[in-house]
Amino acid sequence: MSNNWTEEELKAAVESYVDMHIKEANGIPFIKKQYYHELSARFGRTEKSFEYRMQNISYVYSLLGRGWVSGLKPAKNVGSSNAAIIERLISEVEGQQSLKIAEFETQVLSYKAKNILEKPQGIKEPEKMYSSVTTYVRDPKVKAWILKHANGYCECCDNKASFITAEGEPFLEVHHLRRLADGGSDTISNTLALCPNCHREMHYGADKLNLVQSMYDKIGRLVRE
Ligand SMILES: [Zn+2]
Ligand SMILES: [Zn+2]
């Protein structure tokens, strides 16, 4: 990803992306090529270059553990400074505060890729960062029903919960297949009980799209929203 994209161009690309992401989440049809065409006409770059930029934006979504616009496979050649800018722009467009997750994770990856990485000193007293995060009011009965129904077993791998909590409950996490942030419902047809491994894989796995599909195929109560 070259550095000579202006903030204005990046912002326009992110605005288009967020728009497509919302449309897809709500089942509203759209044509990706039309977005590239408009951006291309506005900024005088090729449609292809905007498509690639969209794939960089998918990569940032993927680092955030979110789903990306289908067909726009994440392209990781984005660099931590651009990832940071894209993350900030996504937050701005969505009206959220950026938690700088993609910025941190791209830095981790680039340090990890170095041949020699000396033992870091770390930070003795990490600085505090206050943030406001949007959360959703959920129905405790839904979580209770899902956990009761799962009966201590992960609904993905069918293994027994790997530990018992201090409160004496088998530890399982309740996951929303269509994220609440994407307009998903808090209902038993959109949620399932997962072990921490399967849960993380559902968010971050290379094959997460197939994994999600396999849940809809396997569990009869789930309905694609
Ligand atoms: Zn599992
Ligand atoms: Zn989840």
C-alpha cells in the first residue's frame, strides 16, 4: 500500500466500505463495481486500485475480529500506519471511538516478522486509556436458555467445557452469529454456546466463513439473518 493516498481518498474509500458492509448486513443489494467507479471518477485512480484498497479495509475488519464484505478477501499488505489510519476512519464513520486494535496488531505482526527481535524492555507502568464503547442491552433469558441447552458442551466441537468457573458453571461463551453491531438479534436463533477455542476461531479463523456456515447446517434452531 503506497503512502501517497490522501486522507480524503482513504476516507471516501472507508465511507464506501462501511456503506457496503451495512447494506450486506441488512440484505440490501448493491454493486461493488459501482462504488469503485464513483471513487475512480472522483479521485482519478483506477477502479482496480480502489478494489485493492477495499481489501486492505477488509484486512482491518478481520484484525478487529469482524466479518468483511463478501468477495473482498482481506489483503494484508497494508502496513501499520495505514492500518491505523483506516481503523481510525472506520471508527469515525461508524461514530465509535477507535480502540487502536488493528494498529497494535499490525505492529505485533511486523515485529514478529523481523529476523532478530531483541528481548523488549516493555512498559513498567502502562499508561491508561479511557474509552467509551457501545454495548447492547441483552436478554439474560436468551443466554440462560442457550447455556442450559448446551448442557456444558460446545455446540461447535461437541467437547465438554474445558473448565468449571469459580461459580461452579461449565465455562462456555455465547456468540452471536450475526453480530449485534451489524444489526443481529439477541435471540436463540442467532446465538450459540462455544468453547473459547471455537469462539475465537469463529471470529479470527482463516476459515471462519465456512465454520459459520457449518453451524447453520448443523444446528437446526439457527436462522441466517
Ligand atoms: Zn468448541
Ligand atoms: Zn462472538
